[in-house]
Amino acid sequence: MREIGYDKPLFVQPFDHRGSFKKKFFGLTGDWTVDAATDEYTPIVEAKTLIYRGLLRAIEMGVPKEHVGILVDTEFGSHIQADAKGKGIPVASSIEKSGQPIFDFEYGPRWQDHVRWVAPDIVKVLVRHHPADPEGEKVEQITRLQQVTDFLRGGDGRWFMFELLVPATTDEEKAAGPRYDDELRAGRMVEAIRELQEAGVEPDIWKLEGLSTREQAERVAAQARAGRTADGKSRERVGCILLGRGSDTAQVHEWLRVAAPVDGWIGFAVGRTHFSDPVKAFLADRSRAERSIDEIARAYKGSVDVWQEARG
């Protein structure tokens, strides 16, 4: 099996949101089906294309292309994936079924065929995992995630990105309120990463929630790179990137300043913070497309600038 890890700078613009994207920007809820035969399909594609154009403009504004990445779904963004590949921009693609409490494959037993067909540089999963989750649920989820590890490490060089969410689960954590984010979440993240590693789940990139202190960021990165895999491979090149949680710009920039100076943290994957307001404005008035593109570009580049300044 290949070595694991991704230790180059990586600034991802994620817009792979599916159910939440349809609900937030178009008011489509539940099992509302959207495909090329429905009236809603083209506006969603237009919105996703707008976000991508914002990223391209950020590159024109000076963001190094070799550090840029996109994370977009195939459902509404296959044309974007193809264009990015042609431009040499790393493409990440999701394989999880949207909105599920336990990780499952969007494309069922043919998920590997889908990966081969899309041919992304990075395969991404979103997983909710807490050490206090019921054992049966954890076994079911981990079994599927082991399949992803085995497929990618034995395959043709694609990287594995693992978006880990560790929500407040126990009564004590729920009662803690904001203290859970500030004081408790980091410890649970370390426990969750360790538990997944011990089960043989081996991402190259951990996509993680923001942390309040440098000490917390150091603990999390240290666990991501701790020890060796079951077949003796070192985790010393594994990277962590920060997700935005749809938070406001000031909060995201504070998380970036905490993580950027820490070895093991290599960048971010911040999406809605950059594009939410510009996309809403565009959908309300198509004539402001260029303005929205520029706003997305400046927001994305602003996060890159904050990271690089904090990194020193």
C-alpha cells in the first residue's frame, strides 16, 4: 500500500452541499427531486458555477493555483470538475449520502465505479463520529470507512479526505452549551481520531472543526500524525484542514489564526462563509453576477491572506 498523507498547503473552496444547498437557496425540502428535466436544475447549476468563477477570479488576484482546491458534487457540478481538471486545479468529490446520521455511500455498492468514472484527485467523506455513540452504529459506520481506506490506499494515488464532525452527544456535553465548543470538543476530536485510526481508517487529510486555542490545535494535529498504520506506514505527513461551519467571517478568521502556525495544519475548506451572501444576492438579481463573483473571490482570498499571515 502507498504512503499516506498530504502536507502541501491546501485552500479548498467546498460547494458540494446538496440537500442543504437546495433548501437554503431554493427552498426545496424533503425528497424534492431535482434533475435536468426539472425547472430547478438550471438555477442550481448557475449558482454553483458562480461560486467556481469566484474561485478562478481569486487565482487571477494572486492566490497560488497549486494551493487551490475545489470540492463540488457531481450532481450539479460535473462540468466544473471537468474544467478544473483541465486547469490543473485539484478536484475533490464527495461519496457520502447527504443528510444521513450514519455514513453511507451515495452510490451504493457501485461507489467505487463512480470514483473511477469521476476520477477526482481527492475522495471526501463526511462523518459524524463521537466516542460515546452506540457501539453497533460505530461498527456499521467504521466497516464502510475501512472499505474506503482499503480502496484508496490500494488504488491509483487518490487522496482520502475525512470530514469529521463531533457533536455534543452526552447529557453533560449538551448541558455545557458554548463551553462544549470552547473547552470540550477538542478532547472528543482527539478521542474520535484515535478510535478511527485504531480501527484502520486512514485519511490523508482530516477536515476538522475550528478550535479555540493553539494548544487544542496542537493536540489534534499531534493525534492525526501519531503512530503508524496497521501495516507500519508512518502518519507523519497527514494534514489537517479547517472547515468553516457556515460561521461569520470574523469567527472563521480567528480559527484560521489559531490553526495556521501549528505543524500539521495545512489549510482550510471554508465554503458558505465565502459564498452564501453573494449567491443569495445573485439569485435575487442576475444582473449582479460579476459583483457576486468578485465578492466570492475577495472573501476566499481574504481567508488565504489571513492564513498565510498567521503562518508567517
